[in-house]
Amino acid sequence: MTEKKWKIARIISYIVLIVYTLISLFPFLWAALVSFVPMNYVDENGITKGTDVMSWPPKIRVFEWPPKAFGAPLTFENYAKVFEVVPLYSRWFLNTVLYAGFITIGNILIGTLGGYAFARLRFPLKEVWFALFLGTMMVPAQVTMIPQYTLMVNWDLVNTYYGMVFPKLANIFGLFLMRQFFMNFPKEMEEAARIDGAGIGGTFFRIVLPNARPAVGALAIYTFLGAWNDFQWPLIITSQKEMYTLTLGLNFFKTSYYTFWQYMMAATIIMTIPMIIIFLSFQKQFVETGRAAAVKG
């Protein structure tokens, strides 16, 4: 391929990527814009009008003050109204933080300990057990819903934090991810620690685990985002409104005849902020894990 053709191909690829990025970002940008649009506004003639956020084009005017969209001045009042319209929203936010946080911590602990055991320790039928664990990844989640719910009912854990978190504390993907990382971890560092008198536990917590931060960061991102956005299990295990998570609570901004899009989008943006913070906090570790996997793979 000539240099001219190569440049043309790069330009086309960039155009395709830019278009794809804009299409992917459009729903988020629309949600962010609608979250600042009031339900009603007063026009230049002093007449109160309702805002039609489904109209197109949105008629965005950013060079006016206050900025306008859909004919209405943009405001932050929707974010305060979310907690007034649905008083339980703050409780749902706390429930989601606890749900995602404990599941992430549990998956990190069990994933790292189990992954290291399968990577380094010797015990009977190790490969058989690992193959059985991997085999469970092929079982659809819908198959285990009823047994898990029945177990929680028998243990009287329905509508409790224990019942929400306990079945999700371990994940085979986390076990597999950490095992693959520890398989590529230099054995020389562990041998040096044992020569200095460190046992298995000391070697793991003082030498191996601190150097596994990229893999742990990637596991934390995957687990936290999955738990934060989880809808199915909280829907099954909770029936009291006080125990709902944010994914369930968003439905309360919709009635049989009308959807409060402005409040729903504001609630959605509030729900999205922690995920962005978590991703940005662990982005470096996440990229390092991908780079290491590419080089060693």
C-alpha cells in the first residue's frame, strides 16, 4: 500500500471512529441536557408553558444568559427536586453504595485468595476443581435465580443487606482473572521472600498482593460497575421500597400516563457520577492490566 493510500485509509478510519463515538455519546449527552431543563417555564409574555423534551431539534442556545434548550432556560433545580419528588432516593443511593461496595470488596478478597491458591498452591484435584468452577460460567444466571432466592427465603434473608450481598460475594470471572495474573507473576520474588523466612501468607500479603494492584484495579472496576448497574437480583430479593437500589428506583419517576423525563435524567446523572469516579480512579491500573495481558499473552 502506497503512502497516499495509507493516509486516506487512516483518515477514513478516524472519520468512522469519530462518528461511532458521537453516536455512542448521544444518549448520555441528551440525558445530561434534559436533566437541566425545567418541567415548566415562563416565556417572554409571562405565560407558563410545559417543556417538551421530545421535540427536535432541541434549540440549544449556549451564548445567551441563561442558556436555553427546548425553549426553556437551563437550571439545576431538577437535581434538588429529585430528592423532593422521591424522598427515598437518598436511601436508595445508600443501598446501592453498600450493595456495590461490599460485593466489590468480597470479590477482591475471594478472587485474589482463590486465584493465588489455584496458581501457586498444590492440593488434590486442583485442575479438576478449577475446570468445574470455569464450567459454571456457562450456566445462565436465570438458572440459579430460583435456587438462590429459595435459599435466601429459608435463611430469612429476603429484604436484608445480607440477602442482597451474600450470593454475589464471589465471582468465577474474578477467580479466573486473578489466577491468570498470578500465573505470570515472577516466582523469583516469592522464592526470595521465603528464603528470608516469610511463609505463604506473608509472601502473599507483603510481596504478591502489592504488585497485583493493576489486576485488582481491573477486577474492582468490572465488579463495581456490574453491581452498581445490577437490576435483576435486587428486583428479586427486595420487595420493600426502603431496600430498593437506584436501578429499581428510577421506575418511580414514571407513571402509567406520564414520564417525568427531567427528573429521571437528573436521577440518572446522579447515579452515573460514582461510576465515572471509580473508573477514573482505577483507570491507570486497568490500562496496565490490559497492557500486561497483551505482552504476556
